[in-house]
Amino acid sequence: MRPLAKPTGRYGAAIPWVAGLACWLLCWLLCWLLGACSPPSGAVTNADPAAPTQPAPTAPAASQRQAAPTARPAASRPRWAPVVVRCPEERSHNGCSPLARLSLASGKLVVLQPHASWGRDVPVVVDDDHVYWPGHALRKRDLEPVRLQWRSHRVRWLARGGKQLVVVDGQGSYLLPLDGAPIVPLGSQAKDCWSAALGPAVVAWTRDPGGPNAGELVLSRLDGTILRRIADPNPYGARTFDGELYWYTAGMDDGAIRTWRNGRVVTLAADLEVPRDLTVAGDHVYWVTDEKEGRVVSRVPRRGGPVQRLGVSHELQGHRSNQDRILVRGGHVYWNAGHSVVRAPIDGGRAEIIVTADIPGDVQSFALDDTDLYVAVRIYGTTPPKR
């Protein structure tokens, strides 16, 4: 075989070097395309010159490698930050009894009355247009006072029904028309009334537990004529709902939730520990009990069934007795415990504090509409009184 001739001419000696360089560049290009090599410093790896350059991802060290993450759970609803009701600076030493309105949407607090009452009990009720408390009424839209024919400011209990209030004070009970008309006394039979509920054509009230007629619940017409007396050891907190009457029986460990149905007393829940108040909403009766772990909220179907525990308020302070209240609104059940108003989901869940009185203080009562919570508190000043 004839051997190849050596390259001759002016560039003959450079041909092997050019071929070698071309082979080296071809090998480097294949290596880079296969990902085994890094591009030279300053090289642009993005095909679009207008696009920003990004560093190539690097594999984590073995000590940093983790299993593939699982799907993250949906974010939980933010917790409500409790709003504190305080005395004006000039009254911080002597205490005060403000009535305030709290927006359930924004959390904004507005003091409607800096000193709502000197007494211990400050019941509060609302309707679509007004808010009422002992001796006073305000229009919601402009906070202008409305004059009603109150008999006194020493009111123990308020309940609304239709276009009137039933008012319980130290002299007995009376109907207070909301159009400013004169009051309608309920008669001498209602003088030892403790709590009351107003239906379309009847008034139900419980007797003063320390009075001579304790141990009965009375139904009367609006003119005070007695319709029926229902015997019960310690009836409290009468409520009317959908033409039916409900109440609770107080007791240390033998409390009960009862209703009057078909001419007889029906017990819906028994052996309760210190019931405090009840309300009726939808198909259930709700109540709060005072137990060792705190104020516990439960419910039972109106037609009977198992008792369901909904929530408990822990570690709440209180300095004096208050008027316990429990209400249902907007998918939550609200109740007051010590110095706070607490709520929990209507089907059960963790309780959260909505509003609280400055310490030392108590929530005396509260009311709800679709957008706001109205709360009456008593703040005792820098030195809390002894019980």
C-alpha cells in the first residue's frame, strides 16, 4: 500500500494543528450538550437574549436531601384578636360601666354610652333599628336617643317581642311599647318576677327564687291574667320560640333543660352542672353551664335526642356576678364568661374570645344583630372590689 504524502506548501505544517483543535472543540460541544460540562465563564445559556439569565440548579447535598413534600393543608381561618373595652382615662381610677358596639366584620369598637348604669345588672336587647338598655334607647343608624316611658332605671331583665318590651324591675313587670306609649303593668301577680319571655299574646315569667312563690313558672295574657302555673323546683331563663316555651332548672349537678309541650313538662337534658342560661335557634336548644374547667356550651335537638358539647371557655376571670347570656348568630354560638364574650362554631369547635372588659371587670350582658355585637361591661377601677 502506498503511504500518504506529507502535506506540503505554505500551510501544510499547520493542518494537523487545525484538525486537532477542531476535534477538541467538537468533543467539548458534545460534552456540554450532554450536561457533563459547564459552559465557560460569562457564556449566555438562554436562547432569548432579552430574557434574564438564571443560574443552573444545583443538586442538594446528601445531608440536605428530603423526601418529596406532601400537599400542604389549606390555610386555617385567622384567629380573632380580642378587643378590650376600657374606661376613659379620666375614669380609670373610679371605674365605669360603658356600653359599646363591636363590628363583627372589622373589629372596630365604638363606645355608645361611657357610663350606661350604676347598677349591677345592665341587660341589653336589640331589634332591627334600636338598641335598648335600662332607661335608654338609641337609633342604630345615627345613635340618636329615643324617648320611652321607662318606670325606672333599676331594671333586672329585658325581653323583646314584636313592638314592645317586657321589663322586670324592683316593682314588678310591665310592657313597654316601643312607640313611646305609656307602660302596661302586668298586675300584682308579676311583682316577684325574676326573668320573663314575651310571646305573641302571652308573657312567661319565672318567680324570684328567694320570694314566697319560688318554684313555679307562670303564663299570663298581656293584661296580666294568669293562664297557667307550671311547677318546677328552680325555673330560670324563660324563652319562647315558635310558639313553644323553654326554660332551665338551676342546680349544682341536677340542672335540666325543659319545655312545655302537649300540656306537660318535657325534659330535654338532665343532670347538668349549674346551668346559666339558654337560647333556642333553628332545631336546637343551646345552653351554658358553669363547670370546673370553665363555661361549657352544649345543645340538644328541640324534639329530643343526644346532647352535643360545642365548646368551653377556659381561664377567664370575673370579679362579680353578671347576667349570663347565650345567643346564636351567623354560624356561631356566643356566650359571656367572666370578663369576656366568647364564641364557637355552631357545630362545635375551638372557642375564641371576641371582646373582653379591662381587668378588673365583668361583661354584664350583650346582644347581637347581623353585623354587630353590643356589650355592657363593668370595670371596677384600679382596685377591684372583694366578692
